[in-house]
Amino acid sequence: MHNTSPTSLSESPEDPFSVIRSASAVLDGRGRVVAWSDQATALLGHRADEVLGRTVREVLIDPGDEAVIAEASAACVRDDGWFGLLPVRDRDGNRVYVGFRARRVRRLDSTVEWLLVGSLAEYITQWEIDRAVLDGFFSRSPVGVAVLGPDLRILRVNRAIARFGGLPAEAYRGLRTADFLLGLDTDLVEERLRRVLETGRPMIFAEQPCRLLRDPRKELFVSVSAFRMQDPSGRVLGVTEIVEDVTDRHRARRRLALLSEAGARIGSTLDVARTAHELAEAAVPELADALSVDLLEPVTRGEEPAPDATDPVLRMAVRSIRPEAQQVMYPVGHLFSFPEDTGPARCLAERRPILQPTLQEGNSGWFSADSARAERALTMGVHSLMVVPLAARGVILGLVCLWRSQRPEPFEEDDLTLAEEFASRAAVCIDNARRYTQQHNAAEALQRSLLPSEVPEHPAVETAHRYLPAHISAGVGGDWFDVIPLSGVRVALVVGDVVGHGMHASATMGRLRAAVRTLAFLDLAPDEVLARLDDLVDQLATEQLQTDGNTPQIVGATCLYAIYDPVSRHCAIARAGHPPPTVLGPDGRVRPIDVPAGPPLGLGGLPFEMTELELDEGSLIALYSDGLLLADHRDVDEGLALLRSALAGPYPSLKHTCKAVEDAMLPDRPADDVTLLLGRTRVLAAEKVASWELPAEPTAAGRARTLVRDRLTEWGLEEFAFTTELIVSELVTNAYRYAGGPVLLRLIRDRHLICEVSDSSSTSPHLRQAHNNDEGGRGLFLVAQLSERWGTRYGRNRKTIWAEQPLPAHQTEAGA
């Protein structure tokens, strides 16, 4: 047998009945072989001399196949021809199926013969498949096929291309791509096809936009593959282009990409306004040409909106690819309400998205509230609109409006679904931000309520302060400050900081500030105040750990406590882990105060040291938290240097000094709370103070009354003489009776008339109610009744009992 194996389609694409490939023979009317080709010998192995003159039955037919051959012969005679498969016998005796075409031919002598053309059944089957595939490409394939010549003119298209372009298939012959596609799309596809023609490298699944001239508003995407056609000699015949409409797939892929990007972009912070801007940035220009985000006004304050969504809305974000859209859209920060017949109003009321694919003048109530804006919008080309509610946890927070004006295709249901996904993700983030804002505002309100709203004017110091809460992302902190009036016209300046942020830190700060004020009213020295405050912090932490282990614990606090006396210009300072104060002298020189650091509050058991110094009149003392020094990622030394430079001035007032420090050291919202307290020292005039040292003898009380009466007459306060004499008499008598040693009497005139009696005893007097038969015990009770306030304070080796009487305003002004 010779060359009977089939050839693959890629190797032999020719017609199996072609002259080159097919075997041929001629039979006479009696079935004898009268002609035999070389291809027949190659196909079946029989040489011509072995078959010529012999009948087919003798040479080629197996006895078992005679019935099949007879049936085919009868059909051939009847129809003057035949085509089909028959089994024949090759030279080796094997049965081989051969496809035959039989035709009757007539000679010059009118005799009839039969021309047989045959090929192996495998070749014919493959050829039939090839023909069916080719026919399917052009008649039944859902994928577009176009055959173009070397000049890129169309030679043939299949029915899918014909439907795609909207023309009959035969109408495309001779056309170019530019005859039915927009220019930019045409340039891209022809550039790619030329590259295929020039290089021979096929193009595979290249996606590109495709807009038809007959419907430029419709956005289409196609996947194009192409290969070069050439004959066996290598001559280029053209290029075959396979086109598939992948618009749905492209849009689905784009939606997934947009959703992924939106998920990564939206909600990066717990800030309502920033989240609204992130939503706008994610949707424009990928989904819409313009977008606005409007939130119900309570949401922007962190509050729960009304259930019926009747609150006005606040414009939070606007984004557009065209600047002129600002003429139509309300600006950010604009507060307004939607009229009832508009799409946004229906969206809020019905809690569902609204889609209006086409917008024409008078066909909707979208712009009924502002006809001028409606006219500008239509002139600008706005043609398609969507409104999507922002809803989370069953609560309507606001809405998103999306427009198209530049992109010609209108919004579709798939676009609305994508917009809903955007809005759903953004709504959850906005609601989280709203809840965080609500908690932050509550914590900040608590914090501010625990801080002094206004510091009253004090004769010892002129004060100014700045408190700046931390950035919203960090949460409120535990910084505080205070200015506390003390006895003897003295004043306490306090700055403290609780470690941590949030409501817990604010509550702890409030407790510590209240404790400091309580301790201050006991007239304790700064180091003693800090020691007792340290015990309190430790006790609070222990109690909290015992009652609730899940609540954030107090991990520490710092504090600086200073007392200034305007009579003596004496200043006593102690600090617990807090930055030291800075003093700007009247001469303009800035110097830090060397105060021993001391441990932070809450460590327990460690002592605090106090520094004492004298301050010149007009000195500026600055107390601050570490948030001021460490802002903008500075180290402590750099922060101190910058603070000293900022304090140097000159400035017209302390408020201007605070503002200058803020501008120099806090360019942005700080990451930690910042507290700054400035105090400019004053000195009480000598004529407002009178002091005497009295010997410890029985006549001391009488001498004291005389001295007081004379000085009050000199001050023009004769009306206070009787009361003051009684107070002084009782205090001096107690000192003489229980203390021993000399007694110091001092009168201070300011807004109050202050009487002070100091002795060397450490015994503290107690107020008690005397019984009818008691001989004593009424002295301090009498002092308490005659004065507005009274108390005891301790100094080095002595104690002082003081009492204050208020002076009328005219008396205060007269002595000023």
C-alpha cells in the first residue's frame, strides 16, 4: 500500500478532488477500466497495466461489497452521476473507503463511459469539515468575521458583522472601516491591521472602543483578532479580522474595577466631609460627568436625622469634568431643601433610587425650583440623570446626584446598580464617621465643659490662654489648665495632661482638675498639692481596675503647679513630669525655669521638689503642654527654642502673644491636644499693704485694734473699722493664747479687705458651735460670721489665719 495515511488540515488544505490530489479512472459501459491515473496508483497501489482492460469487479471490489457497489451503480446510471463513499480493495487486499465523484461522459463515437474521481475518505471528511467551518463563519457564526484586502478595503463580511454595522452583508464589499466607524476608533483598528499586514504577527484579543456612525451615542467595546492571509507562494492576499462584541464583559470588568477602587478609596478617614469627597472622586469621571453629595443637615453635626428625612440638606461635595457645571450645581456648604416634585425629593421620601435616562425641557421636575439653572443645564448638554439615596442601618443620611453631559450614552440600569453600590459603601462610611463625630463632639463638649470657659481678671496676673483639641482622628485628649484665686491676693497657675485620648481621658482630666481646685483651696504648697494629687491618681487607677477591667486604665498624668504672690513677688513652682515653664523678663530676655522634673502622677511614693524665685513686675510666665513643643514632629529642644523665639515679641497684648505662638508652632491641626497659659505678673502697690509685728503679750489685741482702726481711717474705710477690729482682735487673741512668740498682722486692700494673722504655731484652729455654758469657742465662729471667707494656710515654720471682707465697687476704684 502506498501513501494511504490521511494528511492533516494544516498540511493539506486543498480540495481532495483537485487535479493534484485526486485519483482518476475511466470505466466503459461494461465496467472495464479503460484509463488509470498515476494518482490512482498512489492511492490504491495498483499499476495501470494491472487494471487496464479488467473489470472493476475483478480488481477493486471485495465480494462482500458487491451489493453496495451495485446499488451505487444503479443510482449513477439513473442520475447520470453520483457522489459518495465506497469500499474498494487496494493492491494488498485491504478494504479502503474512497470518496467518489462519478460523471457520465460521451465519446465521439457516441459510446458512453464513466469518469471516476476519488480521494481517501479521511481527506474528504476533513475537507467537508473545513467547508462547513468556513460556511459557518460566514453564515451562522455569532462572532464577526471580515476579510480585507491589502488596501484594507472589505472583501467579505459574515452575517454577524452585517448585523453589527446595520447593512446587508453584500453592501460592505469595497468599503473601509471609516465608512461606518467614528474616526478615532477607525484610526486605531486600521493602525493595528496594517501592523499585522506588515509584520505577519497576528493580533489576538485586542480590545478597543467602537462607536458606529449611525449611533454615536451608544458605547460599544469589541475584541479584535487578526491574521495575515497569503497564498502558497507567500504573496500577501490581505487580512482576516475576527470581531467580538465584548461590551457587556468590558462594562462588568470596569464595574468590578471601579468597585474595588471605590472600596479602597472611600472611607479612608472618620471624617464626614472627606468621605463625601472620596465618593465624588471615585465616581467622576469613570461613572458620571458630574456628581454632588448632599447630606441631611443633622448628619453633618454627627446627629441622627429625622425618620421622614424632612431636614434640609447640606451640599458636602461637588465634582465635574467641566468647570461650567458650577453654574448649575450649588456650591459646597450651601444649605437648601428639594421641592416635593423633584427627583431628589422623591428619592428621600421613597428611599429608592431614581433613574431618568433622558432629560428634556419640561419632562420632569428635576429643576422646577430653579428654571434658570435648568435652562443652563440643558444648554450645557445635561441629558441623563440619576439620584441614589445614602442609607445605612435603615437610616437615610442623604443622597447622591449624578449627571451626564459630555459622555453621549445615557445612564442605564447597570449604571444605576453601580451607583447604588458606590452609595451603599459610602453610606456605611459616612454613618461610621457620623457616629464617630457624635462621640467626638460629646467628648469635646465634655472636655470643654470641664475647662474654664473664661478666666476672670485677677490682681496678681494678667492672663491669656489657648486650648486646641487634637485632630479628630486622634480623639480628644486630657489637657487642662486653670487659674485659681488663692488667699492673700495670690494666684495659682496650673497646666496638666492626662495620657491618652477619648472620653475616658476627658473624664479623668475633669476629676483631676476638680481635685486640684480642692487642694488649692486648702492653701497647700505646690509640692504638697502634687503629692496629694499623686495619691489620688493612684487610688483612682486601683478603684477602676477593681470595678471594671475592660475600661481603659489611667496610665499616668502630668501637672505643673505654680503659686504667685503679688505682694512679695514670690513664685513657688513644682512639676510632676510636665515641661518646665518659661519666663520672659521685662527686659525682653527669655529664660527657662529650672524646676526639678518630678515623676508623673500615679507612680506613687516619690517626692516632689519645689522651686522658689522672685519675678519682676511685668514678667511673662508661660505654662504649656508637651503637645505644643512636639507638634510637627519636633523634638523637645527644638520646640523650646521655637517657643522662646515666638514669645520674644513684642506684641500689643497677651492674646496677640498666644496667637503668635500658635501661628509659629502649630501650622496645622495638632495630632495631640495643645494647652498654652500665659501670665503677666503684677505687683500690689505698697500703699495697699500694711503689716505689723506684735509681741506676744496681753495687750497685743488692743494694739492690733488701734493699728487697724488708724490704717482704715487712712484708707477711707472707716465703715469697716468696727467689723475689722472684731476680726483682728479674735485672731490675735487666739495667736497669743495658743501659739506664743511674736504675731505678724497684715492688712491688704484690693477688691477685698483681707486680714491676716500669722504665728509660729502649727496647730490648726477649728470652727465649732459653742454651747450656752461654754466660756470660749466663739472666736472663729464670730470671724466666720463677720467675713465672706476665711481659712488657714501654712508656710515655713508658721501658719496664717486670714479673713476676707468684700469692698464696694466705689471703694475698690478709689483705692486703685
